Amino acid sequence: MSNPTPSPKSNTSLALGFPVFLLALVALAVTMFDPLARFGAGLPPDEGLAIERGWTVDTGINVQVRGEGRDPVQIAQVQVDGAYWIFKQTPDKPLDQFDSAQIEIPYPWVAGEAHHITFVTSTGTTFEYSIDVARAETPFNLGTMFDLALIGLFVGLVPVALGLAALPVLRRLGTEGMVFTMALTVGLLAYLLVDTLAEGLELAGDSSGVFQTDVLVWVVAALTFALLMGIGRIGGRPAGGIALATWLAIGIGLHNFGEGLSIGSALTLGNAALGSLLIVGFTVHNLTEGVAIAAPLTRMRPRVITLAGFAMIAGLPAVFGTWVGAFAFLPHWGAIFFAIAAGAILQVMAEVARFIRSLAKEGQEPLANGTAFAGFGVGVLAMYATAFLVQV
């Protein structure tokens, strides 16, 4: 009598289960014998404290902190401008890695002045933080939300809508003119990509090291790009027309959300440079975004409601960004949002490039490579030139 042949399912379960069993065995052995214990004897604890945000309120100074060392960190004393002050910590316990807490210090701060804070742990380790310009806390009310929404509309929705209004002009271009316009769109997006990654990495430098946010920016951007590319290739054909304009609106909308984060955060921190002139600068700078969305629609006659939808997808996220940036902003979340925007922008660049190649294959008119390179260069230079209007 022959032995029964093992089923493929049982072989797969065995192949997966054996490595898991060995990994569990190694983990148990390391826990029981702790071979690293003798090497750490006599060394001070590995304490880490990240100061994520500080702001002034009517009752004093509040600071958001997070533990980032391997060992718990207990805040024992707080100095403000060289003097020790009582403080309240919520929750009142040692901070393990990833744990966050809010420190409330009843210090009589002076408007317009800088204040230096030093946190002293139970082992004597110090961590420092400065509030460069003390100012009254931005009130969370309908009036403030309305003002922020207006700013978001002026720097997001309005310029995109104005750019979309250029569609009748773009419609008069021939195939070569359309190649120039689409290549110009790639140039605009290339500048946005670099700018978005730079913003994300800058915020990563301000965030807690426990999240490894600088690496996370690249990982999230790559995963976003891969996910959106997979979704965009489901049909098998290069996106064009309404589909490509939609991808452009989504990518630009994510970027404008990050832009709104920066504006809201800067306003909360008392950045006086964000005045009317800067709002006008953002409007001019973002005008080209609407042109980029309109470019794939030159061979179509979309309805006004469709164009309005694209304007809202690309522009309204700036409003939500200003709200989040003003009242609930933390550096690592901002870095992640910028990474998502970077991945989306890179995916749109790939789709636009495919669309340009599809135009070249039509063979209706001779297409020179110089046209595409010229459009790309003009796009980058246009974004770079208008960027001088929005320097904070």
C-alpha cells in the first residue's frame, strides 16, 4: 500500500511555520540570557526627549514633548530664561519611547520677546527649546476659521480656477503646441516635486528621531507612487483627457494641502511676513497649476461644472491645510503629508509623460524633441521665478 502524497497546502504551511518557530526560539533565548546586559553595566540610561511644539497661552507656556530614548525619561525640573519654575505634566509619568506629554508652565511671558526653556531629567540630562517670538494664542473660533479659509481660498482655489480659464487659449494650439504645453506641465510638476520633498525633509528634521521621519518621507513617497501607478494602469492605456486632468488635480491638491499646513503653522507662530503681498504672491505662483490641469482637456469641451470640480479638488485642500496647520500641527504628520503629495506628483508626471508619447505616435505632425525640452524648461523656470514672490 503506497503512502499518501502530502498536499501542497501542508507543504506551504510547513515552509512558513518553520522559520516563524525558529524566530520565536531565538527571541526566547535572547530574552532569557540577555547577552547584552553585561556590556551596558555602569553606563547612564539612554534618555531622549523631543520637543515637538511650544506655544504661549494666557496662563503661561505650553510645550508638547515626546520620549525618544530606549529608557524612560522623567522630567524633574524646568528652567525658563535661567530660572526654575513649577510645571504640570499631562500625563504625569516617565515617558517611554513614543510616549507624548504636554508640559504647562505658568510663566509670565512677554509679547514679542524670545524665551529659552531647559528641561532637566531625573538623571541631570538637559534638553533645550526656544520660543523665538512670544505672542497671544490664536483663538479657535468661527472668526479665525473663516479668516484661515479665506487665505486658503486665495492661495489655492482662486489661482487654480484662473489657470483653468486659460483652456480656450490652449484649445487653439496644434499637436506640437499641445506637446509644448504638456511638457511645460511636467516642468511645473518637477519643480513641485523637488519643493514638496524639500518641505517634507525639513519637517522631518524638526520631528522626533524615534519615528525616523527622514527615511519615512522617502518610503511613504515611494509607496504612494507605486499605489497610484497601480491604480492608474488598471485600464492598460495611458491616461488622457478627463482621467489625466483628475490625476493632476489630485496631485496638486495634495501639494496645496501641504502648502496650507505651512501657512497655518507660520501664522500661529506669529510670522508677520504672511501678509497681503504674500497672499498675492501665492496666487501668482499657483496660477500655473490650473494651466497644468487644463492642458489635457484641450481636445475636449468639458462642462463648467466639471472644471469647477477640478478647481475644488486642487484648491480646497489648501483651506483644510490652513486649519490643521494652525491648530493641530506636528512636524512628523506634516512630513508624511508632504511625502504623500510627492508620490502623487511623481505618478502624475509619469502619466503626463505617457500622454506626450501617445501624442508623438499619432504622426499627424512632425514633433521635434526640442519642443518638449523647451516646454519642460519653461515650466521649471516659471515656477522658480514666481517662487520669489512667496518667500517667507
